[in-house]
Amino acid sequence: DPIKRPREHYHPDLVALIYKKIKGREFAPTNWRTNLGLARELSVSRGTIKRVADSFRTDHPEWFKQYIDSNYHTQEHYHPDLIKLIHEETIRRGLGKNA
């Protein structure tokens, strides 16, 4: 460093925690979708997707998982069974491109 600024160092325990958190992240399986991805796919608002999805959250928490998205951000993704139910609900309501 030509300016001779002090360099920041991290405690080994912190480095280990960061490494563990990053290493444990997984990419989403192909058939799982984010709220935004599903909203775009079905041509409905993100709010609509969220309201329908949230109605299943208590009974099926396994349908909601944090995965890495295509932009390398950790986002909540929806299980294919939930996606199917959301799709059916948007059709029932006459919303989106399936209306």
C-alpha cells in the first residue's frame, strides 16, 4: 500500500463464522422460484404472490427456503408445490397472463 494506511485484520473466530455462513449457502434448485421471479412469470404483483404464499407458511414451512439466486444474493424461494398452488389461485382470481 503506497499510502501506508493501517490495514484491518479480523479475529480468526470471526473469519471462521463468515466462512461457515458463506460455505453453507446453496443455489436454488431449478424448479424453485423467488417472489419476484414468480410474479414476473405469472404477470401479477409481488404483493399478490406474497399474500397467497404467506397463507401456506404456517402449515408448510418447508415450502420456504433461503437459497442463492441468479444474482448471488440469498433470497427466499418457493417450493414447486407452493408455486402450483399460487398459480392455481391467480387463475381462480382471474389475475395475470392466465386471466
